[in-house]
Amino acid sequence: MERAARQYPYALALVFVIMAEAIRTVAAPWLGPNVPFLLFYPAIMLAAWYGGFGPGLLATSASAAVTVSEFVFEPHLLQDTQNTIPLAIFIAAGIIVSRLNENLHRAIIARSAGAFAAHHLAAIVESSDDAIIGKDLHAVITSWNQAAERLFGYTAAEAIGRSITFIIPADRLDEESNIMERIRRGDRVDPLETIRLRKNGSTVATSITISPIRDETGAIVGASTIARDITERAVAERTLEELLDRERQARGQAVVASDRLAFLSDVSLLLTTTLDYGETLDRAVHLALPRLGDYCNVIVEDHHGTVRHVAWGHVVREKEPLVRDLALRALESTGPSAVPTFAQRIMKAGTTLVVSQEKLRETASGLANQIDPALVKLGEQLRAYAYIGTPLIVRGRVVGVMSFGTTEQESRREYTDSDVALVEEFARRVSTAVENARLFRQTEELNRLKDEFLATLSHELRTPLSAILGWSRMLSTGHLDALRMKQASEAIVRNAQAQAKIVDDILDVARGMAGNLRLDMQAVDLVTVAQHGIEAIAPAASAKKIDIDMRAANPIRVVGDAVRLQQIVWNLLSNAVKFTPSGGRVTVDVGRRSGEAVLEVSDTGSGIPQAFLPFVFDKFRQADASLTRQHGGLGLGLAIARHLVELHGGTIEAQSGGEGCGATFIVRVPAHERQETHETHHDLESIS
């Protein structure tokens, strides 16, 4: 089939020659012999037009052959040289005509194809979903398709002839300058994601591709810009990026949470391995470093309100004495150079405090001229960078502060919200462990005190009982004279009274603990009560040659139970006489201050050790609890006195300069001016 297709133009060329010969034969009578080649030219032209140069050349050859054959039949025509020359000219002309017709036909076809291609290309441009914009080398728009109208809102009439910068935001004009510079160099600008302006003033995310436009000579005359709206894609990409970011954050948080749980698990395990108070805190501090900071301090307020520095640590063990010294100096500073510490603020507010490096520096610089230079020097050595402190809370009460800090030499970092949460949880667990350790220690202490009390009680009960039994047996023999019998009777009475006093004290404590201690409240004169107490203790004081000095102004009236108030005075005086050596002095001062009746009992006795002073009013407590102690007693007198004072709405305080410096007990109860009597009974709370 291909061969037939190739042979078809040649066959057609022969047909054209035959047709031309037929017409020439028919028209010979009119044409004559002078124009033998005239009608063959159209055949050659048609053959070259439809078939090209080859068929045209075939038509020329065939036409010449037909003409020569006629000359052969008429030899007299061929002998004339004038006929030979036209034949040669005909053949040459046929060749030229064939070539020209072929070129002309191809040019027409090419032009038609070009016009069609241009029209087709224009149709493609107009129907494209992408904005296609043509511009010259000065960025002036030369073409603007319908997609550009839809994308930017401008019609072709509004856009063509204007600089393309009217759709470029002011902050992106440099983009166009760079693009045109690359176009002039002949470079193609690959897809560039940028922002363009719409007619309504809104922006649109676009992806643009710019290519140079060349003329027939290859010179660059402009640029073609293809712009595509990528808003949805940008939104999708942004959404995807957000999702990926959230996933990364979630994974990071999961890792952090897992690490945090592992850390807290280790904390709980470690804190439950010991019930020793100091060891628990020390372990907690060093477990938290360096995760929670470079150094740590723990201060705790005991049940007497004294704030103590109980635990500390540093990632560099050699610097722990520095941390200790700095904390102690800050806590112990008083007077004008007292340091307002962060721990005080936390104890007062009961909330976590975070101090940044900048705030810490401002605070330090503001206090530099107000505090002890030695303290400033210690702070410069530590070089704290950031701080976080959180309260230690037990049963809703702030009992201390655990603080951490970073330093400039070590981690040099700020504290984040996640750090705050971890520190608070760590402090909560430490608070629980500390409370458990304190309760365990208190339980052990109570057990020890119970054992000591039982031993003391047995000893105190056995001593008068032994005397009573001894004298009773001697009386039962009937061999004592009158003097010895009197001495025995007095000894029995004295020891029985001592034993009764012990039993009464125990019963008072038991009633107080059960809430059954009752008071008969009425207006009484505290001065008279004090005098009766002095009279009751006078024999014992006289036996030890102790002077009791009574100082009182006008009668001081209070509302209270006269018997119980006298018991308070007697207990205080008995305690003073017990611990005052022979020849000493006890002073009783009764007065009124700031609307309160004040009773002071001072002695020149052995005093109270500073370590025991906070516990002097505790039940069953004695500075010397051994059975070989110099002074007897159950250690209940002062505890009963405190409880009775509190039942009267007052307070009691003990003061002493230490061993050998004597002691002073101060009782304060509300003063009362009215004289009427109140016969009121109260069920009162137990001794706490």
C-alpha cells in the first residue's frame, strides 16, 4: 500500500500529460505546428503541484518525449535547428516549473499549517485553566487570557498595555526585577510559589512559570507567564504540615511523658525505701539533679514555727557547701541586712514561683547594696541563672519549700511550663514521703515517750507507796514510841498526798484528752488566786530556803474557774521551786497589759536548755527522763497548765536564757471588769 501511495503522483503526472496531448491533438487545427509545447506546461505544473518535483520532472520528460515522437513522424521538423532549441528550452522550463510549483505548494501548505497552529494555540491559551500572560521585555502585558481574568479579576482590556507590577504586592516587586533579568539572559524561571494581588485587593497564592519568547531570528522579545492558583494546595499543604507538626509534638510529648513517668516512678520507689526523715530528703534532692536544676534547697518549718534548712545539693558535689552556706546566711539574716527570700514569698502565698534569668539579675542588683557583702560574694560564686520554688504542702498546710536553680556555669537554661508541672509533682511526692517520715519519727518518739512515762510513773508511784507500806508495817508492830508514831503518820499522809497528786494529774490529762474537763466560770481576782497558790507552795519553798516575792498592783479580775486557775499557779510555782536550788528566789508578778491579765513566774533555777524549750509544754516530756534524774515528777504539770490556760482563752509562754539562767513562764488571759458571777459549765476540747 505504501508503494502504491508513492507511485500514485507519478501515475497522475502521466495522466496529466496524456490529457494535455489529447487536448493538443483536438486543438491542432487551430493551434498549428508552431506551439507544440504550450498545452504541456499546465500538465507539468499540475504534476509538480500535487506530486512534487519528481512527478513534475516525469511530466516534463513525458511531454518532451511526446513532442519528439511527433517530430520523428515528421522528420522535416526535427532537422530544423529552430525546433531543437525550443525543445531544450521546454525541458529546462519544465524542470524549473516543477521545482517552483513544489516550493510554492509547500509554502502555501506551511502557511496554512502555521495559521492553523496559531489559531489552535490561541484557542488552547484561551481555554486553559491556567492564567497565561504575555509581556515584553519591559514587563508590559501583551496578552491576557480568560483564566487570567478569572484569577486576577481584570479583563484583557484592563490589563493589556499595563506593567505587570499592578498585580504584584509592593513587598515582592524585587521578584519581578530578578525574573526579567533572568529572562533577558534567556533563562527559564522554574515554578515559583509567590503571592499576587486581585482586583478586589485580596491576595492569592500562585505558582508561576516564566519562559522567554523569541522571534524568527531567535532574539528574545518578551516572556510568557503561566500562573496557577495554589490556594487550595497551600491550604492542604499547610494543613498537612500542621498535622505533621502535631504528630511530631504528640510524639515528643509522648516521649517526654514516658520519661517523666519513669522519673516519677523512680522517685516513688526511692522515697519509699526509707522512713528516715533526713535520708529521705537527701535522696530526693540528689535524685532530682540535674533533671530539675543544677542545685536544690529544701527548707521546712517545724511544729514550733522555726524554719530550718534541712536538705541541699549541687550537681557538682564540691559546691554543696556553698549552697548550704548561702541558704543558712539568707535564713539567719536579721535586722536591716535581712534578705527578703523567694522562699518566704512561697511560704506566704503557697504557690509556685518561677524567676527568669533577667528578673533574677534585676532582683540581685537591686539588693546588692542592702545585704551583707559576704552573702553577695557567695551569690557571685554560685552564679544563679534561673530559679523555681514550690511549696511542700501537707494536709492543706504549707510546711516548707523545695527550690531548684540553674547556674551560668552548668546548664544555663530557663524553666518552662513542663518543668513547673514536673517540679510540682515531684514536690507533692516528696511532701508525702516527708510527712510519712515525720509521722514515723513521731510515732517512734511517742513510743519512746510512752515507755519513759510508764517507767517514770511506775517509779513515781512506787516511791510514795514504798514509804507508806514501810511506815504502815512499822506501825502495825506496835513497837514505836509516840514520837516515831507521829513521824510515821505524817510520812504516810505526806506520801499519800503525793500519790494522790500523781493520780489527779493523770486524771486531769485523761479528762482533757476525752474532752470531759469542766470549768465553773465566774469572775475571780487573779491576784487572790496567785496569793493562794503561793500559800500552798510556801512549805516546800521554805524547806528549800527559797524566797517567793509577790508583785501585784490592784486586783485583776478575770472570768475563769478559781480552782483551775489556782492549779495553774500551783503547777508553775511547784515547777519553779523544784528546779530552783536552795537559797534561790521565785518571783510572781501579776499585772495588766493591753487588756490582758498577765501572770509571770520567774525563778533563778537551773533554766531550760534551748533544744528542749520548744517541747517544755508537751505531755510526758522532761529534759531529763532517766530514772536517776535529780528531780522527780511525771512531766505533766506544765502540759496541764498550758491546757487549762488555753481553756480560759489565754496563752502561756516559756522563756529561758539556757541552762543555769533560770526560767520565766508568762500566762496571759483576757481581763474582765464586770463583777457578776457566771455559773456556766463547758465541755472543752481535748489537749492537742
